[in-house]
Amino acid sequence: MQQIAETNCPFCGETKSKESFYAPIRFNEKQFVYRKCLSCKLNYNVPLLTPDDYEKLYAVSYHDEYYFKEERDFSNQLAILKQVKDIISVIDFGCGDATFLNNLQINGYTCTGVEFNPELVKRLALAYPAITFYTVEDFFAKKDQYDCAHLGDVLEHMVKPAETIKNLSTKIRAGGYLFVEGPIEHNASLGYYFRKSFFSLAKKLNPARVADGSPYHTFLANRKNQLNFFNLMGYSTSFMKIYEAPWPFPEKLADAKSFKLMVEYIVAKISVTVAKVFRPLGNRFYYLGKKQSDSF
């Protein structure tokens, strides 16, 4: 597999890129800039996040903010897994609050969770004693293999997604499956074109602007380059579905507490409706791919 340098596209390895329409993000006393790959059109952050950046972004408080709050519906994910009868053991890489794994375990799957923060791993082990949990280091130190590896809203946080999938593939048995879900924020949709127009205009009016923020997503994909990435990683597509979600716009009318948020809420509602009619449109995906070789 081609070794990808830090400034190259993390999907295809292309060296040529141009600055995207987003303003640079100021975080942890440095600036992060989205670049657009001139080959596969992936938008990705430069420079790469460092371990110190990760520590500040993903403290245990991050999980308390986004998880451990309410029950979620995993019926779509369960239906996808049930399409494959020989999937019994499932690892969830970056399992968060482990509610997905708990749902699978209740439905008869043998489940293993992997997380980066040791304190979170201890917390999950106490909450779900029927599920095995590891830190990333401990997980890769073991030689066990599994029928399926799941990443739910995780891959887009990885600074080296190809390396992540390459390493994870060593833990998937021959003929096993990779199950990924998450955003494809630069896929065609009404919501995407609205955001692109807004940020492009803002940058044109104030090209020197630098925004304060948290660069959680290291890349912004679309349907084509995301699917091609999985193919390059050695997986054949068993299932893929594209759909539109309101995020990052308000999902509920009660959350639209300003004129700007009200406009975003209306755009999101229309975008979700239009995407149901025109299926290639959407900002999120489910992907199930079958491992084609053990060459990793």
C-alpha cells in the first residue's frame, strides 16, 4: 500500500490540492486549513492533528456531551447486519457510550468495544459486564479476529483513515466485513449547497477571517470518494445507503431560536424531504463491505 505523506490526500494520496471555501480554524494555538484534493475532491485538514490536539478534543467530557444522554434507535444497523448470517462476533471501534454494542448483545451477537481513553474503557466495563472492552493499545496487542468491525461516526475523526482501516483489517477474519456509518458532508444535497454558498460568500467578503472552533472532522467526503476509498482498502460493497439528516442544522423547531437558525431549520427540512425522492442525495451513509484479501 502506498505510504501517504502528511500533506497528501488521506484517501487517494494525491499531492496536488487547493484551499477549500472554509475559513481556517483556530484551535490549540494553531490554524487548521481545509484543502481540496484535485484528484478525488476530498476536503481534508492540514496540518494533521497531534496527540496533544486529540487529548484536548476528546477528553471524557466530550463523551458526556455527546453520549450517555438518551436511548437511540439502532434498528437500521441491526437490519443491515442481519443480512449476513455468518456475522456473530462484532467489534465496535470507537464505541462511545456502547449503547450500540448493548443493543447487539441483547440480539445475540458477541460484542467487543474499543476506545481510546482508558478511563472511558473502565467506565464502560462496569456499565456493561457482558461486553468485552479494550483500549486501542490492548486491542491491537491481541491476536483475536472477528466477523465484523463497525465504525460509527468514527472514521472522519481519524487523521490517517487509510492506516486506521489497514490496521483494523488485521482484526477482521478472511471473508469478514467492515461496517461503517457516518457523514459524507460534501455529497450533493440542498443542505450542502446552502452551506457551500454561505461559507464561500463569507470568505469572499472577509478572506482574512480565522474562525475559532474544534476541528473534529479531519476530512469531508462525498459518496464517490468515500466508496472508492473502501475499494482501495480491499473491500467489495455488500450494501450502501445514502440518506439526509438535518445535522449540522437544527433538527427541532424549538432549537431554531434566531433568524439564522430558523433559516437553517427550514433548509434542513426541505433538504431531508428532497433527498427521500432523489436517492443519490444525502449527507450520511451506511456501508457494509466484504474483505477481499488477507494481504494487510
